Amino acid sequence: RDRAARALAREPAVSRDGVRVLVGVNAAGPADAAAATGADLAGLVRTEFLFLGRDAAPGIDEQEAAYRGIAAALGGRRITLRTLDVGGDKPLPYVAQPAEANPFLGLRGLRLALRAPDLLDTQLRAIVRTAHATPVSVMFPMVSTVAELRAARAALDAAVVAEGRGTPADLQVGMMVEVPAAALKAAAFAPHVDFLSIGTNDLTQYALATERGNDAVAGLADPLDPGVLALVAATCRGAGPDVLVAVCGEAAADEAAATVLLGLGVRELSVAAPAVAATKHTVREIDVCAAAELAARALTAPDADAVRALLSEGP
Ligand code: PEP
Ligand code: MG
């Protein structure tokens, strides 16, 4: 029984009606990758773990070693390296950051990285080196405009040139969708990326104006709110058939949410290591065609409770 369960954990996750869904792990270091039996990839590597709590930024060699360590812990499967995602709420002593009244609306994610080009260039060179050795996707956080994405891609191109070995054959490029306007503009981003990964934690925060971690508004911050789901739907619509849409926020590990997400067109769920096996199981129980009908109804539901009621009823 255990042997059968272990074997199944490594099998691809395919829905009842034959739709392959990638199940990834969110990793904040090699231990998470090592614990993620059966993950098809690391759908999100939060590279902040390398940068926080020290006096100077890690160099290219140290970063490359860390990234290759995560890939090795994952048996050489694809790792999605998110460029540094810090901001006013997570200060770094070696980056000049202004004091901000609203850090979540300020210089965070890619915005900060583009203002700290040495930091971004060093990281991108380490990512390019890693991509010459093992399958890598690079992903930019907190993108609001196409101009920011183009600037990030230009920095990546420069890193490829600086490394002098051409573009790594297996390198894929994507961005996170965490800003409501970016979700609505997905079609404008799509020509510039291989994939979009929805960060439902931040997308929910911004869509519902509910600060993350603020207990007073936690009850409002529900990723199943029909307003948030409409943004997921817009992302999938805008992405078109050639750009994969992933979800790497916590909603990806919620069984009810997974049904709606797949129904709206999401084809990769990336979750914390302990949730990988259960998420694969959830995918195998879903009929994507029926889920699409439920999702369409969820979009017109009045609130998150009504969405949950709809989902517990089933098709
Ligand atoms: C998110 O915002 O959903 C996400 C996955 O990124 P983080 O939680 O690291 O902000
Ligand atoms: Mg985020």
C-alpha cells in the first residue's frame, strides 16, 4: 500500500478528463525541495532566503551554488527562480530604501530591483549560469507595467551577454501576476513571456485592499472572492493558448479553490512541500470540463461564501 502510494505520488497529475496539470513546490531553500516528493518542478523559489539577515549581498558564485543545490535536491527538475522580492516591509541593510508610509504600495519586488541594478545584474548572472547546468525558469515579482517587464528582460539579455555562452537552451521567462491591473492587461504581457504565475496572496491583498497579515481585515482577504476570481479569469483569457498560467499563492493548495482555478484555465499549481501529494490527489479528482461550468457560475456569485457553497454542491 505504502509502495503504491509512493509510486502514485511520483506519477503525473491528470484530471478525470485527461488534462495534465503540473504540481510544483514553493521552496524557500533546499530543505523544501528535498521534502517535495513527487513535485513536477519548483514553481516558486523565494530567493529572499539568500539575501535576508546579512550585511552584504551574496555574490554570483554563492548564488549559483545555492540555486544548483535546490535543483539537485529536486532531482534535477525545473526550478523557477523568482528574482529578489523584498521591499519596505523587509528592509535589506545593503540596499537604500526610502521610509514609506505604505510599503506594500511602494518600492518592492521588481520596482526595487530595477533601482538596484548591481543587485539584479548579479542575481541574473547567477541565474543564467545555473540555467546552463539545469532547467531553469526565471520569474519577476510585482510587475505592474509592460515597460517594467521589458526592462527586466533587457537586464536578463545583458546578463546572458555578460556570461558569454549564449542563451541557455532551456531557460524560460515569466512574471508574477500580483497586481490587479497586470491581471487585466495579461494580453499585453503575454508576447513577452513563456508563463504567468498568479500570486494569489498579493493579488487578493491588492484586489480587496486588505493588507496581508493584518488580522483586523483577514476575514475580508479571501482568494475565492468573485472579484479575485474575475482577475484570475482575465489572466487566463489574456494569456491565450501559448502561455501557461500557474498559481503559486496559498490558494493553490486549497481543494475548493483548485477546482475553480483549473476551471478558469490554470494548468500549474505550486504549493508548500507538505501539500504536494494532496494537491496531486485533488487534481486527479477534478473533471476540468465540469469545473469550467462551476467556475463560470462562481464568477457571478455574490461573495466567497456563495462560491464555497457552489463548490461543495458539486456540478
Ligand atoms: C503571492 O503573492 O501569492 C506569492 C506567491 O508571493 P509571496 O507570498 O512570496 O509574496
Ligand atoms: Mg507576492
